[in-house]
Amino acid sequence: MARKTRKGYFVDGEFVVAGSDADQQYRNELKGTDALSRTELKDASAQLQALGEQLMTLKADLFDGLSMPEKLRDAISDAKRITSLEALRRQKQFIGKLMHRLDPQQLDAVNSALLLQHRQSAEDILLQHRAEEWRDALIADEGRLTEWLKEFPATDGQQLRGLIRQARKDAREIDAAARSSAERRPGNALRKSRAYRQIFSVLLGQLNSSVDNQS
């Protein structure tokens, strides 16, 4: 994936990232004052509202650990229960106003929590993909089970071997039934068996345990 280009400009041969402290300092020097312009104040307010909206997506354990005014905490909790689009829009504006009450340390904590959640979500997706790859490999070649058990010895090998054999049997039966059915059209996805789904759960559980043990 292409690397996202940072917005900014060059000053005396040095790149200044837009929105950074250096950017603000350079803008102040150009204006001859530390006071923010009306446009800058509007942008800062919009950024705080956007940050408040992101707080609505934060997992409970991360959200509960943040230090913030109770009024803001309640406003975010209320927003999650609002179904009216117009009411939700007004509530988000209210959250944006309350975000101004956070001090720099609290804002840093909010950004850190959101970054942590993003990283956790990315790791979860990678683990799911890895579990899917292993599941398909094990069903296609039961010989790969030895390789899996060597890397994840805590796995119940007897259970997993039984699930693999059942999944392969189910796949043959499902495929045979589908091919003999006049109702099946080309391109339709075959129904996956219970054993097929259970293998994924077993593998994902072991992958998650391995990550937890390394933490």
C-alpha cells in the first residue's frame, strides 16, 4: 500500500508538517502574534469535534480508563443511544464544545487510546486472516497438522484432527449434493459446515493466546 503523503511545506530547506508545533510557530511569526485567526479557531474546533466523535467508537475498557469531565462522558454515552440523525448531529456539536474543556494531557490520552484501538483492530484482522489461511491449509493437507502442533503445542491435537477429517467429509458431501442439485447455479458459494467453522475458532483461539503470552 502506498505511503500516505504528509501535508506541509519547506522553510529554509526543512519540511514543516501541517498542524505541527513548528507549523504553528511559523504561522505566528508571519502574523507577528500568537493569537489564532478566526479560520484557525474554526479548524481547531472542527478537529476537537471530530476527535469527540471518534471517542464514540472507543471500546469500553479504553473509554472507561480515560480522565474527562463527567458531562463529556455522559454526552458521549447519550450519543450512542440516539437514533435520530438530526438529534445526533446536534449531540455531536455539543460533544465538540465539551471537548474544549480537556487539557493537553487529557487530549494526549484520548489520542493514545484511539491509536491503541486502531493497532489492536489491525492485529485482530491479521490474526483472522492467518487463522483462515491455516484452516484452509489443514483441510487441504492434513499433514500440515504436525507443523501447526509444533508451533502451537497447547492445541488439542486429537480434537483438531477430528474436526479436520469431519470438515473434509462434509465438504465432499456438500459438493456432491450441490453438483446433483438442478437448482444450483454456477458461481454460487458452497455452504460451509459446522466443523469448518469450528476449526477457525480453535485456530484463532490459539493465535490469540500466543499473542497474549508474548505481551
